[in-house]
Amino acid sequence: AKTPAIKIYENPDSEKNGAIFNYAKKRSLMRYSPSENKIVERIPLDDFNNITLDIIGAADGMFILTGTAYPNGTSRWDHMEELAPSPNFGDRNDEGWELRKKSDTVYFTLDPSTKEIKETFRKNYGELLEHNNYEYDGSRMYCIREDYSVYAVDLLTGETREVNVPNGYRLDGFFLDKMCFTRVTEDWSDDNTYLTDLNGENMTVSAFVNTSGFGSDYVILGRSGENLIMIYETERIPSANNPGAYNIGKRKVGLISIDDLINGRANFEPIDTLKDSWD
């Protein structure tokens, strides 16, 4: 819960005078009891040491928070001149970018039982720019370097470790208890997903797992025990009005075991769907 608010930068000597900053007051987590039909607890999410907190997940009974720590313990309100956008449309905000690179990205845990907020990990944002991407799996953040090597941070404890990444592959996410990789090629033409255990071993290959969620013929709809319910075939009807495009037609749904899916075995057991249920 929060109360939206704005702050106006007032500096008559600056071309950025009158810039508007959006923020929120009285930010808090609210715990709702369905049986009592009311809010039974409020946990404040006030700024912590001048750091505005955002929730990025939860694990092991803890909320995981993150925020930006500006230089020397200052707040963003101390840097409105640098952070305010230029009044000239399209101008780059180089001052704000340089300030961001001098600031730290900080992670915290919030214990809902004690309301204690504890800093667990901090990294200079400029150093974080050395990485291409980040992936999250529960309480762990996986930092992917430009050479595709990876280190993991336990956001509950701050402990870091190097991750065993198969040579020639890029980490692209997680599926159940597996790491998902793309094979690095010159033209990125390999559309398969390569899966390993969390220690980087026991690799399998599957065309049925798609961590991006886009452009795949295979869509996981749900889980039933050790089986997954999936769309495994989609009819594509060429568009008469837009050459090269297509319309979606009928879709086939089936069950497949998790083991078959991870190992790329197309053992789909068809499910009869209601007539026209996908129209």
C-alpha cells in the first residue's frame, strides 16, 4: 500500500527548475486475513538509511528488498539537479548516468516476524555494468559476465560463489531445479534449450523449454504431479492481408512427463479439449 505523491524541483538558476519527481509516501506491506476479512498487520517500508526499498521476492520466510545507495549516504532528493531530466526532449541525462555509476545497488532481507531489515549484499553499480544480465532463482542472484562466466549471490546471506557454466553456453534462466542455457553460435541459430543440474553437470537438450516465454511452439499451462500440461502443436494460418504473417488456428494440448520434457522426448499424451475452447 502507498500514497502516490510528487515533488517539484525548485531552483530558479537551473534549466531543470520545475522538474517533477514521482514517489510514494506511507509505503507498507499489508497482511490480509480472509477469515477475518480485514487487514491484520502493517509492515512499514520507509526509506532505510536514505535508500528507497523495493520488494523483488521472498524466500525462506524472508522478503528480499533492493534499492540504490547514493554516494556518502545521501538520498536521491540531494541529487535532484543530476537526476532531473533535461527540458529539451531527447537529450541524454549524462549527469544522472554518472551519478548512478558512482552509487551502489544494495540488497536487504526483511524479517516479517521481527520487522528487522538487514543489509546482505552491496555492489557498485558501475561494476555491475560489467555484466550483461542477471537471473534470479529463489534467493539467489546469478550475475552473467561478458564472457558468459557466472557468479551467484545468496541474497539472504550475501555469500558469493562461482557457478560452473559449460564452455560455449550462456545462462538464460531456470526451469524447475535446472539451469537453462543457450548454445553460443555466431548467428545464434540454435533454438534448443540446454539444461543442467544446478552444479552445471548432466546436460540434456530440449526444444520444449523456453525461458523467454516468447516465440515458442510449446507453452506450459500447468503441472500435475510429475507431468506437465502443455500446448504442443499450434496451427498457423497464413494471413491473406499481411504476407509473411499468420493467424493462430487450432492448438493441441497434452500431458508430458517432466523427464521426457527435459530430455527432449516428444511423448505427448493428447488431451481432448472442449470444442472451440481455444477460439
